[in-house]
Amino acid sequence: MKRYAGLFLLALSLLAACAGQDPADQTEEKSTSEDNVERNNNNITVSLEAEESKWSISENLSINGWLYNDSLPGEEIRVTEGDQVKVNFTNSLDEPTAVHFHGVPVDNKMDGVPGVTQNVVMPGESFTYEIDATLPGTYWYHSHQNGAEQVIDKGLYGSFIIEEEDNNYDTDEVIMLSEVSSMMNKMDEAGMERHGMDSEGGSSHMSEMDENMAHHDQMKEMYDTLVINGKSDPKLSEVNLREGEKAKLRFVNSGLATKVIAIPHDFKVTHYDGQPVNEPETITDHTGIRLGSAERVDIEIDASDPGAYGIEIFSNDNPENLQAVVPLRYEGEEKEELVTQEVSDYLDISSYGTSKDQEDILQDIDNEVEAVLGTNDGGHTYTINGKQMETDTADGHEIYEIEDGDIVKMKITNETDVDHPMHLHGSFFKVMAKNGEKVSGSPIKKDTLNVRPGEEYEIVFKADNPGNWLFHCHEFHHAGGGMVSEIKYKGFEPAETIDPGAPNQPE
Ligand SMILES: [Cu+2]
């Protein structure tokens, strides 16, 4: 469980040793092609390959990545509602992996969680994921095996967009936000193996520093490079507007840290996690948006105010290390200097947009459960109701047993002092109350909810998709440190028999 604490110390000493060395050789830009997508009316077949490849994040930093279709982010999968999508996945890595389509409604056997819904896809093997693209929205796909390493450090993530049939934006762009650790990368370059480092790994080097430095402080030191659409130079993600057009920006937090997005132009938040906000009002007062790990927001901009703006993006807790300005530029506005604006307040989704009666959901609660988010071992491991999933056995965690058809109400309380973006697999949930107060704005339908320190939420979902589904923190280190629970439909038998001997690591 303390794997990363050991890594951190090792990285520090290595960094000192590496100081002054030349940056890694530069590699060429990678491009993706339509070659991997076949369209036949509503049948879409995507070839998706995970492979090892070098990726240039910036002039001074390139990673030995594990990439989807040789691209970072992985090749965008963009389909239209009503499409039948088949993703033929091949694992060309030396590592076992699997693909999870985050937020996309799928059958349990297509959820891509090793050890829960399938056995991990071994090197050289393939797996076909079948997805009915019924619900439009901004989604993403990523490995659900050892995510801290595979997704964050190595790059196994990409966007998955289901367009509405009448999608009519002139500009429609995905902006994926993540971070990498240049320290960790230097370790990789120096050929340091991290796999042998289990809970005791590197422990002989563990000092009082480790004992005294909580997990999240170590993370702040380690993750020092904000990555936007695979690059650390935000100018490469410049958004161009034409006066009079309507633009859609789909922000995806594919990283670990909660990001703040500050847009110095009037805008609306039209979707949370791909699901529509009811009659959202235009935001004109420099309200920032906090986006937890795995959360998405769709922003709509009416381009009626020409200029050269800068969208500031920074880590909520680590703005010194992780911050960038993405240009938002009208045609013909060539100025280098970008208009930015300090955040005056933060969007509170519980009161944004227009309310709609949804009392009906609450009439018929069958099952009331609780998830108390806690911490253990001085901030190095994380718990749900005092329980942890053990990395090696995928066992020991909280299990919620429910019946098919149940309306389930869950109270989530964060008793730690860090954010926990909680992700429910298999169903969307509705957020009914925050800190004891009913949601007063638009109904909120989400698959991931960032629960900040001290916050308490009530969520409700209808159990209409039988399976074994994870409910876990999407900060992969917290998940790897135990913050994983499971929702099991009574009587459900998984399609694939889970092999206890397979190297499944479902976090
Ligand atoms: Cu967490």
C-alpha cells in the first residue's frame, strides 16, 4: 500500500543524481488516422491497440508511454447516438491491462474492470467491447488496471464522445486535463523497475520524512507537469472562435488532482458528466469550475465578444506546480497578451440551472446505505466505512448488496482532508442533497461526484443494470490505497469466471 511513498523517496534521490543531464531525445509527433475506425451505417468498428511508445510532452520531457493507437490522449472515439460500437482491443504491451469506458452505459461484462467484470487482458491477447451508444455525452476510456501507473504515468486514456444526432456546434473540442511526474519519468528512464516495489518496496530508504509526509503532500511534489491534450504547452490546445458562432468545449479531467477552470468570457455549463443541465444560466462573473478526477463539464460559448482570452487551468491544491493558460482566440485577434480574470467564486452545481420536480424518485427508496470516506495509516491508505480493498487480493472491501429494481439512496460523507471524486459504475446517480440541503438548481445526473473535505451528499440511483459494479474513488492512488467498494446485485453471476490466479488489479 505504501508503494508510492517508497517511489517518492527514490525519485527524490534520483532527481538529485540526474540533475544536469541532458533532456531526453526528442521524438516525432504522432498522428492518428481514420484507419482504425470502420463505419458501416450505424455499425462502428474501432481497432484499439495498447502499445509501448515514446511520447513527447514538451521539449524537455518525453515519456516511455503505454498508449492507445500510438497517441496521447488515445485516439478519440467519436460516434453518434444510436450507433452500435465494437471496440476490438489488442494488448501489445508487456503488461496486463483492460479498457473501461467511463460513464458509458454498458452491460456488466463490458465494463472492463479486471477481477470484477473480466479477467485482465494478458500481453498479446485481445478482447472485444460492445457498446450501444444510446446516451449522448462526453465520456472517456482508460485502463482500470493499476490506474495510477497505467493511466496517469503511462497515458492509457482517451476521449469517447457520443454526439447527439442534431449536434450543431461550429466548434466542438475536447480538452483532456492530466498531469505527469517528471521525477517518476526520470526513474523510468534510468531503468528503475517499479513493479518489484510492493508494500515493503524501498522501505529500507523510508525515513521519518515518509512517516511525516502525508500521501497528498507527496503527490503535490511528484506531479509537477500539467498535461493538456497530451502536451505541457497549453498553446497547442488553443481554441479558435469565429464571431457569431456557438462553441462547445468538453473538459475531461483524466488526471488525479482536482482542476480549476477559469474562463474569462461569458459561458454556460450545459452538461455534467455528459448529462444535460436543465436551463443553465449564462455565467458572467468569473465563476471558476472545480473538476474532480474523471468528472467532465461541457461548456457552451456564444462567440459575441471578440478578443484574445486565456482559459486558466490549475490544480486546486497545487497551483504552483500545475497551472496553464489555454488561449481562446477569436479569428483575427492575434495579440500575444491574453485576457485572464481571477476567479471570484466557484460554481456550486447544487444551485446552478433550473429546478425540476423529481420528488417521485424519493417516494420509493428501497435501500438506504452509507459511504463514509476515511483514511488510515497516517494518510497513506483510504477507507470506505472503515474497510479497504487489498491490492493483492482485491478483497476486504465494503460490499453493498442490492436487488434488481431497487431505488438506492446513499449518503456519502468525506471525513478526510482531501477531495475524493467518487465514481459509480453501471448506473448514473442523481444528486439530491448537499450538506443536508436539497439541490435547488437543475437536477444533477452524474457518474462521478467530487466530494470535498467535510462535505456530505445524498445520491439516489435506480438499480436497473444487474452486475457487480465498483463504487470507488477515482484518485487512483486513493483507490490503490483501498478506497474501493462494490455494489452487487443479489443472484447475479458474472459472464466471465474471475480467475483468482490472474494478475487482476481492479483500481
Ligand atoms: Cu480519494
